[in-house]
Amino acid sequence: MNNQDANAFYVGYLPLPRAHRRALRIYIPTLIACIAVLGVAFAFAQRDPGPGAWDTSRLREWTGRLQALPYPVLIDDTDGSALLVVEQGKHGPRQAAHTSGHARLRGWLLERNGRRMIELDPAEDALRISAPTTTPPPRAPGPVVELVGEILDAKCYLGAMKPGDGKAHKACATLCIQGGIPPMLYVDEPSGHRRHYLIIAPDGLSAADIVLPFIGEPVSIRGRLAKLADLDLLFIDTGAVTRR
Amino acid sequence: MTSNYKLVQWNRHKKVYDIVLLGAVLGYLLTFFIATTIAHPTPRDISIPVVAIRALATLAFILLHIILCIGPLARLTNRPAPLLYNRRHLGVTFFVVAFAHAALATAYYGGFGVRNPMAATLDGYHSFASISGFPFEVLGLLALIIFFVMAATSHDFWLANLSPRLWKSLHMLVYLAYGLVVLHVGFGALQSERSPIFAIALLLGVLTVATLHIVAGLKERRPGRRAAQPTTNWLDVGSIDEIQDNAAKVVCLKDRERIAVFKYDGKVSAVSNVCAHQNGPLGEGRIVNGCITCPWHGYQYLPEKGQSPPPYTETIPTYNVRLEGKRILINPHPNPPGTPVTPAIIEATAL
């Protein structure tokens, strides 16, 4: 570097000094390369959002027994498995879905690890109940257990939003459950298997009010287990959830 | 300099700067999308709005660190000065990116439901008493409000009407906003993600910003920049041999006032070290075309008058100066901005 370069002084509205031009030829490509590397590193470092799928490409129909309480669930005629039922957006199912009976439903499928959900077509005839019945809320005859996991809304978690869990998703999951989407607990077992539990209040109705302060956070939760078709239910009392 | 106000006083450097900046922003967003698609293919793909929210968030994080590092880097060496010159465009670009991140996150996570999206995002049964339940969104919103005030007042119109001192104080809030961003990331993304890369990036970012500011601050406080104690009304601030031609020595008074002592054309003049534009360090500038020239944005002042050359109107305080042999003596009491002062003439025998 000669003396002229050493004393070079940059003024924005004057021609760029040679020393600064040379420096910029190093700074700018280096800076852009560093930014690109950071972008790639951040992109690859994002956690796996899981295998949830939301098939909006095909409207489907299901028939089965609609169980209205605690949250509308369709017991599929073809294989006896349980499908949760919700509306579009962050809304629980329409009023008509709170009537039990044999039903025909039309909508889109959400699925994660075999757990399925129907997002109803907004058309009025997407839900037809042919033989309304009265079904009492389910009971909790099972053993008392203490589980550790995260409470989230079933719709985002099953594929509507990926990832549909974690702290960043807390506000969304809270809004979903306030709107009537069923709250669900996932538990990672030591074997690596992940189990899901639909959370229900002790009277067999919605547990939304109990779980709302704890959504999207690591929690301990104490309750009684039960089954509805292939769906695991967890009945909890007020005060059953604690932050970890 | 400001004889009138234009939205942007364009010149070739600003155009090149903005083209490179826009290319880098779009390039980053595209790179993040492509890399995410490769890293997380279907069926374990990430929702596109979430990818967009994250691309904008990480870009804003990077831009904020570049903005905060350019200043102290330019104090250590003049070479990054071209990056500093148009930093306000970088700042406004950062705000647009950060705002897009916030707007998209609020619409996606807070929308489509039974509540107002803003209310749903900010009042989601948070707990200020727990780390896992702390509302990181509130921290981000507070930072965004500060960045908005800064972006909205970045134009020279506001600089002149708010006064440089108030404007500078307002824009120092960037450090409060930066702290809020660090906490926003710490209570939000770091609790959602599992890879240590995000925590390492945050830590390195904070360390880099802090280290550069400390080193630049230490450089300013080095002993050579301090004045001798006054014996009379005059301060002995050193020898003319310490100052290069067309450059200055910065003298720090006891009350932290700084004086820039320039040597040029066989003369010595002293002015305030603080540029009337954005409080830039005039003493780190040069004499260009007979004018003291600020290293930040090229604002100019006639050294003997403390005034910008006509038609420009900026003024800075001047100081009375005289020589005793090679020693430079300065009256530490500043003259009102724009007061003409006779420069001290360097006798041939003193050279």
C-alpha cells in the first residue's frame, strides 16, 4: 500500500478512492457469502416439523357414527377408527356436529402418524345426520397416570400448520382451542414412540378452560385414561396441569 | 448537505449501494426458501408461511447486526466508510423486513380465529413469571415500535427539525431495541428450536456487537486524544508534528467535550468534533477542497469559519487557537457556532 492509499479518504459524492474500491471488492463478496452461508445453515438447522399432512387437493366423504361429546368424533364405518371433526380456519365444528347419530361427512383429510381429522367442507350439506341419537359423555374408568408432554391444538399438529407445536406456535394453538379445536397432549415415550391423548374435562366435556394457560409449553399432567375407538382420552381435573 | 430537502439526494454511490442491498435481500430470501425445501422435503416439509416468517426473521437478525457493526468498524478504519455512508437505507430496509416478519407472523398465527389477530398474538395466556410462558411477541413488538420511530425519523428533515442532539438521542434507542430483539429471540425461537446453531449465532452476534463497540470506545479514550491540564485559559493540546497535513487531532476535554484540531495549508484551526448533521466525528475526517469533511456523510465546513460553504447553512462551534513554537494552544471555551476565528499560522522555522 503506497502513502496515497494509506491516507485515502472516502466521501460519498466524490469518486471512490482506489484503496476503498479494492477493499470493497473484498468486503462485499465476503459479506454476501457469509450471509448466504448463514441462510443455508439456519434453513438446515430448523427442527423436523413431523409428518403431518393436510390433503386439500381432494374432497372426500366418510360415513360413520358421529359421537358428539366431548368433541365431535366420527367412528369410521370402514375400519372403526376415530376421526376428529373441525371446520375451516381455527374453528371447532358447526352446531349440527354436536348431535350424535349415523352421519355422512364431506371434507378434507388431515393425518399424522395414523391419527386422522376431517376439516369439513363449508357447504351446509357437508354434514348430514340420518339417525340422531343421544349419547352420554364418556366416563373415565381408567387408571390415574401422570404424563409429561406438550398440550397443543389437534388441527395444526395433525398437519394444518407445520410445525404445529412449540413456543412460537403457542398463540396460534391457544386461539385454535379457544375456537373449539380439540386440545391434544403428545407424550414422547422412552421407546421413541409418540402417543397422543385427547384432553377432556372430568364431566366428559371440553377441557379448554383448564388447559388454556399451559398450551405450547412443557407440562406435567395428571389424569385418568380411557378409550374411544382407537383414540386415547385423558380426563383431567382443574389443577391437573403444571409447568415443568 | 441541506440547502433544501429531497426524498433522497441520489448519487452514484447510493444507487449502487441500494442495488447491491436489494439483491442481497432477495438473494437471501430465495436461498433460505431453496435450502429449506432441500433440507425438509415432503412429507416432513415446513408450511410455506412459516418458512417466510423465518426467512424474514433471520434476515432481519443479520441486517441488524451488520447495521450495529458498521459504525464501530468505521471508527477503527476508514475502509468500511462506503458501507456507513448510506446506512440509513440499510436501516429502513431492515425495518421493512422486520415489519414484514411481524405482520406475517401476526396474520398467520393470530388470524383465521375467533379473536382479533393482534389480541390473539399478544394475549395468548402468557405468563410473565415463567421462562417457557414468557410472551416473546411483546418484546418483538416493543422493538418494532422503536425501529419504526427510527425509520420514520431517518430523513434529514427530522434531523434538522428535532435538532441533531435530540435526533441522535432518539436513534441511540437502537441499543434498547437490540436488547429487546435478543430477548425476543431468546424467549421465542430458541425455545422452539433444538439445534444449537441458533443459540450460537445469537451469542456470537451479541459478542461481536459488544466487542466492536468496546474496542472503538477504547480507541477514542486512548491517552493521545486527551488534552493536558490547562495552566491558564489556554490548553496545550500537543505539537504540530503530531498532526498530518489536511488531518486532525482529537482532544477530549474534562467535560467530555471534544475538539478537532486541523492542520492544513500551513495553518491550524480548531472546531467542535461533532458534525452538525448526525454528530459524526469531524476529527476523523480530512480537509478536502479546503473544507473540513465529515467521514460519515461528507458534510463540509470552512475551518476558519465553522460554517458550511454557501449555499449550505450548517454551522459548528469554533475555538481560538495560537502557537508557541511547535506547541498548539487552544482556548477551551467554544465560540458560538459559525464564529470566524483567525487560524494560527505555522512559521517556517517551526516546520
